[in-house]
Amino acid sequence: MTPLSVAFIIDETFVMPLCVALRSLLVHVAPNCDVVKVFVIEMNLPTASKDLILRVAETSTTKCPCQVEFIPCSETSPFIAKMKLPLLLPSHLSVVIYLDADILIRADLNVLWELTKDTSCLAAVMDVGKAKPNYFNAGMMVLNLTYMREQACVEEMISKFMIAGPNFEGFPLKEQDIFNQVMGTNWQKLSFYWNAQGLGSYANFRVGENLLFTPKELQDLEENAYIAHFTGYSGCSLIQFNPHCPEPVKPWSGMIMNPSTTAPNPYVFEWFQVLYSIPEYRY
Ligand SMILES: [Mn+2]
């Protein structure tokens, strides 16, 4: 069987979140798995950052080895690199789990791998913000790279981007909108546990009759998500002080001084626990 293969795309600003995502991934893999392959598509990462990522990979698992492969990428934006994944990753690789770095993994990704290894095109989770049945969130996608190469999906996405221009005119959610337009309904829908978005924020507006969650379902997602995804902005804005709808922010954005009491997202504290378990980030 092909080993569990995962891909991230980062530049220097996402090294710290990547370390947390990677460590959380590795501490949850089952002891019986042969190897975890992690591809890091990187934009100009300094050697020190690569060394740190390698150390995190080495020290986070005693259960199963992790091979990290850095793939240098000259694209100017991670959004473009995401659309080009099938071409950037090694051509022998047929399926990959793409993950944003703004996540916390809380389950064995081999389960997701098993669940989606026969996906004909792409497997993903509905976007909680959009809440349209056929529209997925592009922060976690299992990509059938062979299919995407054969169907020239990359070329189709890039040509849409070329027409839209560098500001993604007509695609407010950038590469995610383009992915959705090109894939259409041709994707396998996974449960919200595999990409829990907007918790403590806009997910609260999706609770109710004919909406995405019952109160019980949302509560369960707030306690037992397999992948928590910190959607939202890295920066700060005044809207974050609105108590009626706290804006989703990244755990590391600096707004959250005391994660145990003030963070609206239930997984922020756990994110910091993983961060501080990495010696280089212990304060
Ligand atoms: Mn994200």
C-alpha cells in the first residue's frame, strides 16, 4: 500500500504553525504504519527553518518514521502553488492529503487515508462559511493527483487565474473558488470532523433547523474534531472585539493573550500545548 502522504505549502511566516501541524500529525499516527511522507512545498525557506522542521519531524514520533521532503517553489503566492500541486509534487505520487498549516491534527490521518484512497477526483469537507452543499473548503483536500494530471485540472485552474489576474478578480475566496469551479460536484464529501472550521465564530450561525448542525453536533465538533482548522485572518482588526461574533483568528496572531479563557476557538489551548512541547518554542 502507498504510504500516508501529506503536503503542506509554506513560506517563512508559516514555519511555526507548520511545526505545530506536523507535530500534532505525527503524535497521532498509529504505531503499525510504515512511514509518513511529508512534502513541504517551500518558498524561500532559510536553512535554519528547514532544520527546525526536520527536528520536529524526528522528535515527534517514536511510532513510525517520518520522511520530510522539501520542494522549492518559485511561485510568488501559496495560492498559486496550491493550484499547481499535482505538477509540483513528484510525478510518481498518485494521491496526497493537502493540508493548510493553520490546523491542529487530533486523529490518525491513516484513517482519512483509508477512507479516501479510492477517491476518483478529490475528497474534502463542505465550507462552513459558505454553507453551500456543493462547495468545499480547500484547507484540507485529498487530491487524486493522477486524475488531476490526466484531466489537466491545473491548466484549467491556472487559465482561470490568468484571466482573473493577481488579485483573483471575480474569485473572492481566491484559489478555493477556482478549485470549486473546476471540480464542480465531482468531489467526495467528508464529515466536518476532518476539517472543523469557524468554531467559536461563524460556525455558531450554522446551528438550527435546515442548517449545518444541531446544537449537539456543534458541541461534539467543538470537543472531538479530527482536524481543527483555524480559518480567519493572521492579522488583527477591530471586529475581533465584537462579542456577538468574534472574528476567527489564528492562535498565533497575538490577540489571544490567555488562550484558556479568552480564545473563542475551543482548540486554541491545545494548539499552544503542542507549540510549547517543541523545545525551540518553549518560553
Ligand atoms: Mn486555512
